[in-house]
Amino acid sequence: MARSTIDVSHDNLEPQVKLIQKNDIGGGEHVFQVKSSKLTNPSLQVTAEKTIKLVEAPIRKPQFGEVLLHIKTTGICGSDIHFWKRGGIGPLTVDGDCILGHEAAGIVLDIGDGVTKLQKGDRVAIEPQIPCGTCFSCSDGRANLCPDVQFIGVYPRNGSLQRFLVHPARWLHKLPDNVSYAQGALLEPLSVVMHALRRVRLSLGRSALICGAGPIGLIALAAARASGANPLVITDLEPKRLAFAKDFVPSCQTYQVDSKLDAVENAKKVRELFGSGSEYDAPETVLECTGVESSVITGAFACRRGGDVMVIGVGKSTMNNLPFMHISLAEINLKFINRYTDTWPAGISALSGGVLNLDKLITHTFPLEQATDALQLCSDVTLGSIKVQVADNQDINW
């Protein structure tokens, strides 16, 4: 994609923008009102009517503790598709227009008062959750469980699928020179996996099953491999994704879920891939990355007695058919996660140090002006995409 340059240096800023104080745009926030076509902020918004649109958004002025960013790369997440197609995820509903996007990295353009650890020109990855900082969960080191957490790209907090975003400096993480913006945007889904791995007993030379070969499942596969787990099996309904998984981590085995079989029969076939099919050889760690009820059930029957089934995927509000007595009698630890906490520094270390290389996951990149096309592609898994990203290659001279 060709680069272009927009000059919004302070010498040229006055004829282009003016500050509007306490107006009603963006909920009464300070914004820069655009006067010139040179300074634009295209954004991809979802509506309560389950449509998406590319429209101009106001440019906010950073307030105390905030930073104005030029968003360079945003990854499309399955949750973005849920908000568009379904109008929400559980209690998180789209009740009005909202800019999507939360897997992002960018460059600092301006800083508000009180910001001391960042400066203009810093390259950063965005941690999208903004907890209150004062509740029990926040003080207990589990800010991801904050009942008042805000999350960019989740109504009503606007997300990163726009050129300019203001975000609290506290939740920005500097990127080393050898980590690109595209890699920086992968830190969010990597963080989901890292948080999950902290809560299971994945260990060197022990087997693991990964259910789902989407972006999260593939990152879980790579992370399990990097952790020394072996053997590894990954499942999916889509053969293209399984082929991708085999190319991505050649040592893994793949299993295409047979929709004609029930969960018990699919689990039996999965177990056979781990060796003799005996209880001892069964995977003691199952990383369920789809959130689909049938997949969770299959994972529970495939898991070794006394093992862990970690549900990472996001599913329906209610699951009515979980095999309660099997899970109970087998003492299977059925676990869940809610996003992540304190994962970005370790994730950056893993990428910059070469522990993980997730570059192959990025199969498609669209310019910001074609963000609607990016969502359309990502919404159909049969088209072969894995991680779709939206990049803005304009150079902003702020």
C-alpha cells in the first residue's frame, strides 16, 4: 500500500483545526474540529441495527493522563463480527453507534498533562481494557474482573478502527524496534492465550488438545509448542484451517470434527491420536478456543480424568447440555477466563526474543479506507483468512 503524508505540525495546525470546549460531540469531550480535508479520521462503526459503516469521527484532544495516538494497525477479532452480526456478546450489547477494534498498535502524536513515561514518537501497543483502579478486583491484582471496566470497541467506548485514538497512557506499552506494528497488534490475542495458560498445568512433554483452529486456537497451539507440550492435537470443522495449522506447527496432529458423530465419538477418535487411546495417554490439558457448546463437550470427554478443560472461546450466554456427571465423576477442572491481566510485558518479551513468531497468522491486510471489506472477509471462515488486519500507512507529521 502506498504511503502518503499529512502535515499537521503546529505551524500548520491553526488553519486546519480549532479546539471546541465541552461540546456534545463524543459525549462532551474535548475534540479537534476538522476544518481542512487534509486532516481526516475515517472510522469503522457498528450500529444498533447490525450494520457497519465507514464514517468520519471527531479527533479528541488528550486530557490528563491520556495520549493521542495514530493507529497504525488493528486486527479484526471474532468479537467484532459478533457485535456486527449478532448485536452483542452476552450482556455486552450494541445500543448505538460505536467504533470497533481493540487489537491495536500505533505511534504517540501528543500527550496530555501528567503523562511522564511516554513521549511523541513512541511506538506502542494498546491494552484495550480500562479498569476503574479502585475496586476490590483492581486492588487484588485482577483488573480484568473489574465490574466497571471499559473496553475499547465495546459500546459505548470507541475502538481503534480509526486513524486517531485517545487512550490512557497507563494502558500503553512501548514496543522495541524489532517488533512491528502488525506484531504489536497481535499482542492482544496473544494475551488472551497467555492468561489462559497461567491457569492450567501445561508442562514439558505433556500432551495438550486445542479445540478450534482460528486465530486464538493457532496462537494457543504455538504457545503450547513453545512451552514444550507434546504431543499436540488441534481440531476444527474447516479443513483449510487444519491445513494451515499443520503448516504453522508441523509437529502437531490435526483432527477434522465429524459433524455426523456425537461428542463422545469425536472425543474417542481424538484420544486415539494421542497414542494407545488409554486414559494415561489422554490429554491432561484441553484448550477450548471456540466457545461452541459441542466443542466444549467434546473437549470434556477427550480430557484425561483429573485434567483441565480451559474454555477460552466466547460462546452463548447459556449452555444446557454440558455433561455434568462426567465432569464431576472424572474430577475434570472446567475453567474459564475473562480477557487477561498483566500480560503485555511478557508478550512483548516473547515476540521480541523470538520465543514466538506469529507472523504467518496475518493472511490479509487492508487499508483503513477498506475496513468494511476486512470485516466482510473475516466473517466467512471458508474464504481462508486467519488474522485480518487493517493498516494505515499514512505518515502524520504532528
